Amino acid sequence: MNKVIVTVIVIVIVLAGVWFFLRGSPETVPDLSFQDYNGQTVRLSDFRGKYLLVNAWAAFCPFCREELKDFAAIQQEVGDQLVIVAVDRAEPPEKAKKYTDELGVTGKLVLLLDPEDSFYRAIGGFSMPETIFVDKEGNVREHKRGPMQVDEIRGKVNKLLNY
């Protein structure tokens, strides 16, 4: 093998090792406060000890429509093994609730309002929707940017439940 290629491979391996070492422990879920549709304050830390799927959505997002329905179906399938939290991105409460009512997901997911869009910013959001998968200790195990089909969601949920 060419010495240049071997050198490049060694450098890549070393840099990957340094990145992994410096990265340290997994990112933890941000402990932010939101309001539910009844005006009650809910913190993400309230769910510590449970597996979480936390999704940033908005009525303006065309991909969120099917995804929210899929989340509701999966929540029903997995029961209390996992809590699915859907965080609305800074829309008026009336608009968010009307949207989830129309989709038939109100009451089937934990639906929270984020008037400051703090969750989306905290996870470094730049696409829509954005979803994090969190283990029982509050570690983010996966961060999915963009929409998912129901089979992909199921696969990621099953992977999370096996941590």
C-alpha cells in the first residue's frame, strides 16, 4: 500500500479516537420548562427514569403531520415503556391545539408548548422536524434531523428500549 494512503488512514483513526475521547459522555437532554395545553408547567427532567422520544414540530411543517400521527400510534403500541413528547415550536397555543385536534393526536401524546423555541435551539435544530431519543438516565442516544417514516421510528424506538 502506498505510504501516503497508510499515513492518511492512520491520521483519520487517530483523529477519530481523539474526537471520541474529547466528546466524553453522551449529551444529556436539556432540562427545559414548557406548558401543556392546560397551562401546567412540565419539565423534561420530570420524565427522568423513563425512555423518551422528544420531537420538535410545528403546524407549518408538512412532514410533521404524518409523523405526529405515527408517534401517537407508536405511543399506543409501546405503552408506558416510553414517553413520546411533542414540543410545538413557538406557535400560539390555539393554533397548536387546533392542529393536534385535527390530527386526532391530542391526549395520545405529551403535547407541550415552547413559546421561546428553547428546545429547538438547545438541540441545535436546523431542519424540521427534529427528534431526540433519550435513555432512562437522560442521555441523548440519537438525534434524528428531518422526517421519519413509521418503520424508521419503530426501529429507533426498539433500539432505544434495548439500551
